[in-house]
Amino acid sequence: MPLQVAVGYASLTGPRERNEDFCGLATPDGLELENKGVIAAVADGIGGHKGGREAAEYTVRGLLADYYATPDTWSVPHAIETVMTALNRWVIAEAGRNAELAGMATTLSALVLRGRRYYTAHIGDSRIYRVQGGRLAALTVDHIWEHPELRNVLSRAVGLDPRVLLDFSDGELTVDDRFLLVSDGVWGVLPDTLIAAVLIDHPEPQAAAAALTSLALAQGGRDNATAVVVDVPALPPDSLRDSLERAASLPLPHRLRVGHELDGLVVEEILHDARETLLYRVRSRRSGQQLVLKTLQPVMAGDADTTASLLMEEWRARRVVSPFFAQVVPAEDPSGLYYLMTWHAGATLQARLAAGQHFPAGEVVRLGSALLKGIATLHRLAIVHRDIKTGNLHLGQDGLLRILDLGVALSLGERKPDDPVGPAGTPSYMAPELFAGAAPEPGFDLYAAGVTLYHLLTRKYPYGEIEPFQKPKFGEPARPTRWRPEIPGWLENILLKAVAREGKDRFETAEEFLLALERGASRPVAAPGRQPLVQRNPLMLWKIVAAASLAVNLVLLLKLLR
């Protein structure tokens, strides 16, 4: 059963000439409801300015539309903040372009219901309340100046400052929750006790919203009065996000051997036996389909961080629907902690290199194009892979390249600045900035892709092989033609640009890198300029200067002695 809501709303102009309030609600269905949820919003254009209504309406309409255009992997606060930053710029820009709209601004109170949780975003003096168990509780704090003479002046609003600063909160939903979003034309007239009484006395949300706005004006309200009431009569079952909180109670399967069976899945091969994870090739007795089962080592039982990482990996993989990735297959009533993916016969590029396979330039370009299309898919979802390498690229018997292992991937929208990032990948494929502690970003996947293509062609690395815990020094990358003279010059230039020492000299997006490969010799990339010695190796420069100075002094000394 999906999340169910019942809504009602009312917005009355009152004694004012125009209604500067605006409210809206979006109730999607299907995957959009599951991934993004229901959103409601109330905005109150700042009175006394001609553009108050325009600011309120544009902000609410823009939020309701653009929120659903953000990546599913983004957290609700991150998605709303990103959208509101853009809307705030628009309000400020419009006020600057049109003298009649100067000073226009608006409050905003938004509520998102997703899965079994609620989220609020708030700025200004509109309010959000929650009624639970007959008790009314405010979920927002008014942004007004505390000085007695400035009680009616907002300290924060959309359009007031270049940076919009929103308050966020969240919590667990319960069945029969009721939420109320109101402008100050309601709460400024009616005390909380009366608001609570009206909400309790009117079980239908539309009747409750209409009663609140009408009563506010009847009690002498001189402002616009707007109310949105949202009821939650039913909640969905736990989602994958919800399972992260109960992961510690989910048992791990015992170590399986070939021939063992788990939930109707027969083990045919142990694919990978790592320190923390196990991968099996299994066959479903019911469908006969071959699948990959990924789980944790039994010794990791009780490790909450590792368990959460596996569940987050599955969550990311479910959202990456692309021919360049193995697809998640839902497990039916699993008895343990694991997830299933489609199986594809073939081998990794590293295994093919180890077997002596030769990759000509044309094949490397084809594989590189597929790789970059897959990386572009990840980056559009705000996911950074962080371990692109030949060992994580599978070339199937069907000729398709697939990117493997999202185990160390990060969803940038879900990550907080102070969250630990864990291991960053394989040293020889890591960008120089990562050795200095740089935060993960999409560009590092592009660097790793460049090293991957370089290695496929030459079996070497542009800066030599880097061992774990080594502190490498990066000079100039070795040209691929040093190992393979027949490599076209345009392809060499592309690879050297991809693995440039400085980030500013590399490709900025996967699409740019892909376009360079597709254009090839028709529009070649310029050869990267050689770095001056003072930047490549300042110590060597000073050694040369010192040696030259010593040589000059010796010559002068010899002349004096003669």
C-alpha cells in the first residue's frame, strides 16, 4: 500500500485589495511518490510591495515543479535547498529589473511526506503545525526581529538576501497524523488552543481549512488567510530507506558453498571472497535465471556501518537503470541480508588483460565511449563511483561494457560535509588531489576513466604504478606512444588531457570527454602544454640553479688562480 493522504485548503482575501498568499500541493503516484513523496507549501508575499503575490506564486509553483526534477538520490533537504537557491535568485533578479517590483519577497513553509517520514522547510513567519494524539505542536519558528518595535518585520524571507537560509526538520510519521500549514493571517489572529479545537472538531481536511480561514476573518483578521490541512490515513510498508534503521536485526546468511541453497537460490560458483563481502553466482529454482547474490561475510554480523553500506549500495543500484550496469532483481521474502543482480557471462577487462588479450585503439575508443556513458548516468544521479578501473569493468559475451561494484560509491546529495568517506579506490587510478585529502567529486571518476583507457592501450600507468600507502610525486605523465607508437596522436592528446596533473586541465564532464572521443581526428583535442620545471619539480630546479652557480664560481676561481 502506498502512502495515502487527504488534503484540504482555503485561501481568503479578506479586507485587502488582493490576495498575496499562495498555496499548492503535489500528490504524485508510482515511483515518483515512493522516491520524492507528497509536497505541500504555503507562501505569503510581503505586504506593501506590488510583487508580493508574484513572489509567493512563483516560489510555490517553482518549488512544486522543480523538486520533482531533482535526482532521486538527493535528500529532501538538499533537493529543496537547491531549488530554493535558484528561486531566490530569480526573485531578487526580478526585483532588480523592474522598479515596480522592488523589494518583493515572500515567506515559505513547505512539508514533504515521503515513505514513513515527514520533512519541513521553512523561512519567514508562515507556520507548520502537527496534530498528534489530539495535541497541537508547532514545527517551525518565526523569523522575525525580536526588538519590540520590529515585531512585524521579517528577519528572513525568499528574496531578502542573496543567500536563502532555510530551517529544516524531520521526523517519523504515524497513522492519523494531521499537518497544518498557515499564513500569519490565521495564526496571528487565532490562538493555538482555538486552532487545535477547530482541527479536532472538523475531521474532514477541507472543512477544517475552510473553518480556520473563515474564523480568522470573523475574529477581526485584517490580512489574507490561508490554510492547508494534510491528513495521513495510511502509511506504506517499510522502504529500503526504512530498512537502514533496522539493518542490525537482519541476520547474515552463513557462508555458502557450491550446491548450497538459500531462499530457493542454488549456489553455482563463488565469484568473490573479500574481507567484508561475498559474491555468489546462483540459479533460481523457480525461474531458472542465473543471478549474482551479494552479501557480507558472517564475521561482519553486528557491524552496523558495514550493514548500512551494503543496503545503501543496493539502494543506489536500484536507481541506476542503465544498460551499462547490472540491474537489481527484487528478492522474494529474503531470510537474510543480501541483494540480487542480473548475471552476465564474460570477464572483467583486467581478467582479459591478464589472459593476454590485446586491445587495439579502435576497441579502446568503443569501450571508452560506453564507460563514459555509464559514468554520465551515475553523475546525473549525483553518484560518484570512486573506483573506476579495469577490474571493475565487465565486458560481456554480448559485447556490452558494464560498470561493476558500487560498494565505495557516494551519493553526494545524501552525504553531509562531516560524514566519513572511507576508502577512495585503487591508488594507481586515483587523481593526485585525492592523495592530499580532497573531498570526492565527479571529476575524479573521469580521471580514473582516463587511466583505465591508458592502461588498456599500454598496460602501463601514466605516472607509474602506485602502491597502497605510497605518497607519490606527480610530474609529467608518460606519453602512451612511448609504449604503443601506433596510437593516433588525437587519441594520445585525449588521454593526456584526461590524466593531467592539474584538475583545471582535465575534462570537466563525462559528456565533454565522450564528445572528444566521438569526434576523434575530425576535431582533435590540442596537445596539453608541458609544465614548467618550477611547477613540476621545484627542488630539481633549485638543484640545477645551485649546480650552475657552483660551476660559474669554479670557472671564475680558476681564472683568478691563473
